[in-house]
Amino acid sequence: MPIDPDTDAEITDEATEKRYRELVDTVVRQWNDLEAAGDRSVQLSAEVLTGLKDAVRADARHGPQVEMPPTDAGPWTTSELALRTLVRHAVDAVPDALSLRTSFDYADGEGRTRGRPDRITCRISASTRTPNLPALGEAVRTAVATACQDELALAAPAIDVHIEDLHER
């Protein structure tokens, strides 16, 4: 059902709804006529176009938005780049571990955002001097879970650690 812009109430009467649709069609027709005639009042300014292009570029660099647990101030999201950076720093802070690649599985999100991460996969390189690879994997898992909890209030999702490479340190 359409919403009456003056009252924010739902329009339920058929005649009122028909009138509403006619008004919307008229506005669209007028806009299209002005645009076809080259009227500058319906054209985006160079400043607005530049702002839109910058926003699209930033969005592409930072990746999609990811839902996070709501705070007292309300719901919020972070970029996938910020999430990857947090995980990379947590992995790299573990002695003998280097982050290679991180991927996420997400719960269903709303709109254009991804849902909360429900699985994090960390692909790492381990030092050749590491005496216990399973313990290193557990240390990485703990570091990532702690970073997610401390920095994002994100209850630890499943965290998989794959040792894909060895490096000398």
C-alpha cells in the first residue's frame, strides 16, 4: 500500500490510492520531460557526480558492509576490509604465525549488507621453528576470537585455521 506523504499513513481507500498513483505518474512524466529537454534543474551537478563517484570507489575498495551486534546507540555495520584487517592483525600478533588470507561466511543480512560473520577461515603461514602446529592453530583461533569479542562485541563465530605455508623466521 502507498503511504500518504502528508500524514505518513497507509492509503487504503481505492479512489485515494488511484489518485495517489496518478500523482506519482504525473511527477515522473514531468521529470522525464524536463530531463529530455535538457533542463539543468533535473541534472546532477559536477559536485554531486564527483561525490557519487568517490563513494562508489570507496565502497569498492572497502568491500560490502557487514552487520555487527547492535550497541546501546543502535545497529551498525563495518566494512569487510575493516573486518579483514582486524583478523589479520590478530593473526600476525601470534608468535610464529603470519596471516595469508581470510574469508568469511555470513548469516543472511538485510538489504545491501551482509549478515554477521558466522564462520571465519584464516589461512596462515607457520614458522619452521614452531614446535607444535596444533597449538599454534589454537593460539590463532583464540587471538581471532578475542579480537572479535573485544573490538566488535562479536561473539566468537566458528574459526577455522588452515596452515598453508611455512616460513623461516
